[in-house]
Amino acid sequence: MSRIRPVRPVHTLLGSRLATVGMAATAATLLATALSPTAGASDRPTRATAIDNAADVLVARAAKLGLTAAQDTKVRDVVVDKDGGQHVRYDRTYRGIPVLGGDFVVHLHANGAYRSTDRATRRSVALPSVTPALAAPKAADLAANALRAANLGETLKKLTAKPQLVVDALHGAPKLAWQTNVVAQDALGNPVGRTVLTDAGTGAQIDAWDSIETATGDGKSLYGGTVPLETTLSGSAYQLKDATRGNTYTGDAANKTDLCILGICISRAPATLFTDADNHWGTGAASDRATAAVDAQYGTDVTWDYYKNVHGRSGIAGDGKGSFNRVHYGNNYNNAFWDDSCFCMTYGDGDGTQLGPLVSLDVAGHEMSHGVTSKTAALTYSGESGGLNEATSDIFGTLVEFYAKNSTDGGDYLIGEKIVRSGFGRDALRYMDKPSKDGNSADCWSSTVKDLDVHYSSGVANHFAFLLAEGSGARTVNGVSYNSPTCNGSSVSGIGRDKVGAVWYRALTVYMTSSTNYAGARTATLNAAKDLYGAGSTEYNAVAAAWSAVNVS
């Protein structure tokens, strides 16, 4: 894992055993009752109603949806539109084994009648046996070797590998496979990780990807000036904990790292809650440990507000629960990551030469958006879907930065411009107007994009988003100059950032699935634009034109 690509969240692709189709209504209704936010208008279907309606569809259309008696389903997410339309997202197992690419979304009319379905795969999921020919320890060894190969020249220690049997429906005909999460520490004690998919019959590697993806008081921050903070008074001290945003809080990791073996964390770096006597936090200097905490808490607050106020989403998981932050993780750690297993954000301090503390506003928005993706489309972190996963975080991280309207850290289409230092060699991690300016990212889609690192294949969607928001050619936004070309020689007119955010969020939460590629993203965003603005509208046509401008047709 390169230490100069600091935006890789930890992914958990599939969770616990899934409920059966016949039990979906009961189990999912209980889940919905526990997680449902306050209902809207009284005549609008509730989350529980949507799940009940979808459960009826599963029974009635089981054959057409490819569901059999050997398969179980579980609700992952629910979206209820203002007009009553309902969208229920499911995961699937086969004989109790998670199915990669088994996810699908059922779309319903306001009256609960079936409308359509989006499926990650339409292949029949049926296997002659679920007994692997390749033993789990052998799969673990192969995955460990894959991690070593991906980190040549590194001395890895405390390496552990945990295989899980899955049905792989993402890479051609469904087959039994081992999904192995292998983690270790580098020479500095910083985490490295790889998820390796291995054919359980032949031992051949099917795919592999990095598993660390790698954005009322006040505080003086490193990057955003003096910012407002909601805190909690406990006795005579204030805690950096925000009861107005799901009890989100920020703690000090004390320059320690996590120790995880076989997927179980034996010890974690702490998150010792920051406290303050006068409710004025930090000094604005990195030497004060509370200063980075101010940036992290502020970034969490703004990201929470963006999703809540712009998209109606209460918290990362949509359940009103807050996450937490750990700052000062590891030693000279040039990374930041979102980890679903702790539902937390973790920030390194950087090495001071290439990167400074990674607590900038766009990095916070980027990383927390990985959590939103995980709870919705769960885009697989490899190939084109991995590029879309990273681009989703770049897009929303950018929109969070614009949303903040912070005079010290104004909105722009540069990723990580506040955290780079002179030794990095350029003024940002990535550029949305012309991604290839970083020397590696793709401006335009081609058949080879799938083979790039996901931080570089993301360039196609980042370029699309810039063109859709601002248009092609030279322009200045918030004092920053851009010059965005098109790949087909066309001229594209933008529709504005707000509409880009609306289209991408609806596409992510309603239409995209784990296997969505660039062609699928075009379809998903066109469907979203049609829902929001109408088929043939200016916005719909602009989405089509922007995708064509990056060679996605």
C-alpha cells in the first residue's frame, strides 16, 4: 500500500446470516422498527410498510428474481420517495453462504405495486456443492502471499489471515470461493491489508483489493480557522462529544495502532475523549494535540449536516447514530480511513514532508462517504466498481467542502489540497477537472480502466462530475482556475453542484449495486435524473452528454 494515497476505507462486504424470503417481512420489519427515523407525512409509506410490500414481491416474483429455496435474503437499506415510491435493497445468501454480487434493489410504486428491479447479477445462483476442495488454511496462505506481493520491500509483521467461504457471482458464472481478509503491520506499525478472492475449487486467485481505503464551543483548527463545535458538559469539564449529531465524538489514539488477528481485534488504538476546561479548543498549531481533534470533529459535523440537510440522511447509516473519530493514529501515518467494524474515522498525522495531518474537510467528507457507500450500494472495491466507490467519496467530499462555505478552506475541485506538503511534488492529491494532472488517473473511459488502482480509475467519474457541475473548458470557481477538456471533442454545459449531488446520491442509494461498472453508472444516473427532473429534461440530457464526454456510452 502506497503511503501517499491516504484515502482508503476499510470495507465489510457482507455481514451476518441473511433472513429467508419467507421470514423477510417479519425480521426486516423488526429491524426497520429499530432503525426507522421519524416518519414524514402521514400518508407516506413508512420504512416498515415498504419492507412488507417488498417481501410480498419476493414471494410473488421469486422465480423472476432468481430466488430459490436454497437462497435467503436480508434487507440492507430502504429509500421512500416523497411521492411514496419505495426502494428496498437486499443482500442474499446461498445455503447460508454470502453471495458476492447477490444484492438487488426492488422498486415499488407508491401503492406498493411492483415497478422494477436492479440486480448486481442476473446469473442463476446454483452450485453442485458448497464443500470447498481448497482448505481454509491454504486459502489463508495464498492471501498472505498476495499481501506480501502487494507490499514488496516492506517488512510485514503480525500478519493474520481470516478466510470466509462465499459464493462469487461477480466474476462470471457463480462459483464457490474463499474471501480472505489478510492484515499486517509495516515497519512503522501502520496497518496494511488486502482482501483476496480465491477459487475454492482450483486455488486460482479471482480478484484482490486493498481493504484499507485509502475525506456550543469553538475550536482553532489547522485548516479551517476558528470553527463552531457542539460539546457536552460533564461535571466541570467539556467533552468533544456532540449530542445534536448522534453523540459523535473525537478521541486521541495516542499514536498507537490496532492489533487485529483473524479478523478479531485483540487491541485497538484508544479513542480517549478530548476534554477542555473553557470550551475553547485547540490553538491552531499542530503541536497542540487538540487542534487536529478540532478539524476532525468539525469535518464530521459538516459531513453529518450535508447528508442530513441536503439528502435527508440522518447519519452515515441513516439511523441517526453518530460515528467517532480517532486522531494521532500511528507514527508519521500518511493515511486516513473509515472502518465499518468500529463505525469510526481514523486520521494519521502525516510525515510532515509529503503530507501533514490528514484531518482536512474534504478528506473527512471523503472517508465518511465510504461509510455511506458501504451502507447502500456497497460498490466492490476493485475494477470499475472500485473506481466508482472512490469517485463517490471524492464527489461527496468535494460537495461537503462547498457546503461548508468556510472562508479559510473554500470549496474547490482539488482533493486533499490542504494536507499536501512540498515533498509531495504537487498541490493536491487528485484533480477533478482533469484527473490525469496527477500523473496516473484516467480522464476518459477505456477497456483498460478496470485494471488501474481504484484511486486512478476513479478519474473517469470525477471528470464526469466536474463536467456535469461546471461544464467543459476554462473557468474560475472560488478563485481557482480550471480547464476541463472532453474526450470526444464536445462542449458540455454544467447544471450546478447541487443537482450533481442529487443525481449521484439517488443513483447510489436507489439504483447502483455492488457490481455497477461505468456503463451501469451511466444508466443509474440517467434513471436518477429521470426520477428527479424528468426524461428528456435539461438535466437528463446533461447527464447523458457528460458521460459521453468521458467516453462512457
